[in-house]
Amino acid sequence: MPDDLNDFPRRGMLRDRDHQRLDDLLTALLADLAAGAVTADQVRIELAHLIGAVDIGNRTEVDASLDLGRKRAQRR
């Protein structure tokens, strides 16, 4: 599978290793939401940003969004 998003055969495709990062992001966002650290609107905005980045094929933004899950987990 191509490593660079510009080489992807179709838009919106995540790399295999991104699936764990996505799981980490969702887990962290839901934990923060349950703890009152973020609002539902903030969660929606973050997910919309990630979905938009995947849809247009912006690998830099996809990586930045997925890295938020790791950063959020480290702060806890």
C-alpha cells in the first residue's frame, strides 16, 4: 500500500496503521467528553476536521488529527 497520501489510488483511504490511531483518538475524545474536559461540539468539530482531511486527501492534516488522540491520552 502506498505510504504517501498523494499516491493513494482513491481519495479518503486510510493506511492500515491509521486504524489504531483512529481508535485512540475516538477513545480519548469520548473519555474527555465523559470527564467534561470537552463539549460535544468540540468533539464534532474535531471529527469533522479529520473526516474532511481524509476526504480531500490531506495526509498532513490526517496525521495531525490522529496524533491528537495520543496527546490527549498522555495528558490524562
